[in-house]
Amino acid sequence: MSHLDCFKFPLVLFVVGLFASPLFGASVVGSKHDMSAAGGEVCVHCHTPHFANTEISAPLWNKKSQNFNFDAFTMYTSPTIDTAIPARPSGISLACLGCHDSVSAPEAATSTYTHYVVNTPGSGLNNSQAYWNSLNCNACHGGHGSPLYKIPAVGPDLTNDHPISMVYPTAAQDPSFYQPPDSQKGWPDLPLFSGKVECATCHNVHDPSKIPFLRMANTGSALCYRCHNK
Amino acid sequence: MRLKILFLTLAGFSIFLYTLVARGATVVGSKHDLSTPSTNEPCAFCHTPHFANISIAAPLWNRSIGNVTFQMYSSTTIDTTIPGVPSGVSLACLGCHDGVNSANDKHDLRNAPGPGGMPDQSSWPNCERCHPEYYGGGGPVNWLGTDLKNDHPISMSYPTPAQDPGFFTPPDPQKGWSDVPLYNGKIECPSCHNVHDPSHSPFLRISNAGSALCYKCHNK
């Protein structure tokens, strides 16, 4: 071992430790967004490496949009808002709303949408009983004697929810918003998506460490104050 | 790698600067900041990102409003019509400032901070924020009561020049002035008050030196 290597090894250990530390948060594994049965594949319930659905702009999305009515949602309105809210959710928010669309019955996404994927794990399963066996029903359902759905559902009426899919206001449009360092990508820890606010601006679906899947702790309403200057 | 560290440091520093400089006066630390160390989200006492009360025309309102009857201002010389009930965002203000002790419209939040819970009682321990007189913290909160006859009228449409030449005409008949807003063309509590900014006490939109706030509308 050379003199230099003596320094390298602890440095590598330190860097590895840093990545494993809570600084980088937890992963989706074991979180409420982990829909896999014991030992099953975790990522597949949302993502696939091949044949993904490109209509929903979440990375390599593994759900079929033909079983999802994108126009089922009623959007937020406000007489004082200075940016335009589109008629329907866009982009990555549609991925979230595919499951979080309704509380008592499927309103936007059908049962076929939520229970099947485009491309099943491994090969040849083709949405068979084997895929269903890889699902953990209790991840979304309450079980016998409990409410049918136990996931918080915000839709299809989005009028009582923070607006989504609207372009972040410019300083000229509304001076009571802080301007992000990148008008398209937002802040390093609080992203905009093509310049728009989406569900995933505030929520990190893969990291349960700040309940409920928040991008950052909301102590002192810090998450709100990243955008709002009030 | 060095560039990345430099970028992250710069990004962190600019965020720090934003919090220091650009924020100015906010609701944080003001009389409208009802948070405490145990319930530490100032926004949550009025607003919620989900499951808001949309019957109140205040953004994402996190409180229920009781069915209170108000007595409205009247005047023999007024040239615009005052409606029978307060409307719009004024109801959000009156939800607290009517002074009517109705537990579920004063104290409960619709949606608790964090993972939520409805209705939520997490604001209950913060009594001294609204009841300072019981905690040695000065006078009571400014309750207007349900009798609004002795208060500046609200919820009426701003008069046109034809209706009343004693008023200045705003640049936008619906939104008013940039610093003194109308709400759908109506005067509401927040036409004069900015609930989020304590810098012009008592939460005024602009300084009233020389009665400048009054003279924004009144040509007297």
C-alpha cells in the first residue's frame, strides 16, 4: 500500500458512509409506496426498463394510460392567482393521481390501471396471477373490516388542493413569490418540472423520511416559504 | 467534482440570501404567527395544501367557518349597495375577529400539519397567541364582534364615478390598485389590511401617514 493509498481508503469509506447517511434520506423500500410482497420487486409497480408508457411524463412509467381518464379532474381556481392553471393536470402529477385520484371508488384511473402494469417483472408473466401475487394488497387496501382504501386521495376534485401543473409565476406576474435559481428546474432540493409546479415539487415519492413524503422538513413552514414570500 | 461542490455551495448560499434579504416582513413572528415550538408551521394555522375549505374565498383555507349572523354597516349618504352578509375573503378574517366563541370555527384546523388528521386540535395549546390578556402578554385580540355597523363597510362594490364622484377610480375595476386591492371589484378587509405583513401596524397595506391609505379611495 503506497503512502497515497493510506489516505484514499478512509476517504472512500467516508464518501460511502455519507451516501448511506440520513443526509441522503431513505429509499422507497419499506415505505408506504413500497407495494411489493415480501421479496418481490419494488420498482416494477411504477417503472419498467422497457416498453414504458411515454404518455405520462414520469420516468419509464409502467402503467397503461388508456385506463386513465385525464379529464376527470376539477382544477383549483382562485380570483387572486396571477398565473394560469391549465384545464387538466400535466406531467408527473398524472403519475401521482393515477393512484391518489379518489377515496371511495376509482374516479379517474380504473382498477385495471391501478392493478396491472405495462411490463411485468422478469419475463412472460404478462399480468398473470403471478404479477398479482407480487403485489402487497395491504399497501393500498385496509384489509377485512377496514376501509377499502387507506391511501390519502386528493381527487378527482382538486379545488381544495394546492394548485398543480401551472407555470411558476415570474417576478413581474407576482412579486410575492421567490424566484428559483433555474426557471425550468426550480431549486436543487425543490424542483419545478418544465417550469411548472407539480405534486413532485413538494413531495418526494421515494423518500418517506419527512412525513408525508415531503421534499424537505416543513418546520417553520420552510417548505411553503421556499416559494411564498408572505 | 470541484465544480459541483462550488455549485452546491453557491446554491446553498443564494438560498440563505433569499431567506435573509428577499423575504422582508412576513407573517413569521407577527401577531398572526400562531405557531409555537410544539406546533411549528406558521402557515398551517390558516392554510393547507390539501382538503381545504373552499366555501371561503381565501386561498386553501384550513378552518371551518361557523354560521354567524352579522349586522352590516349602513349609511344614508352611501351611493353603493352594501350586501346583507360579508362575502369573500372578509369571512376568513371574521372567522377569528368576530370574537364569537365557537370552538370548531376558532380552534380546529381542517387538516393537521404533517401526516394530517381531521379535524385537528393541534392549535389548541397555543392559547396565548390569541388570548394574550390571560398570559400577561398585553391587551386582548382586536375582536370586531358581529355588529359591523360601527366599522368601515365591507363586501360592497367600489362605486363608479357616476355613482359617487367623491371616490378616486382604480386602474383595474376588478383588482383595484397594485398596493390596495379590490376583490372582484369589492372592498374587503384585505383591501386595507395585509394579514401577512406587520410592517405597517396594524397590518396595513400601506403606511397611513397623511391618511394616504384613506386618500387612495376617498377624494375628500
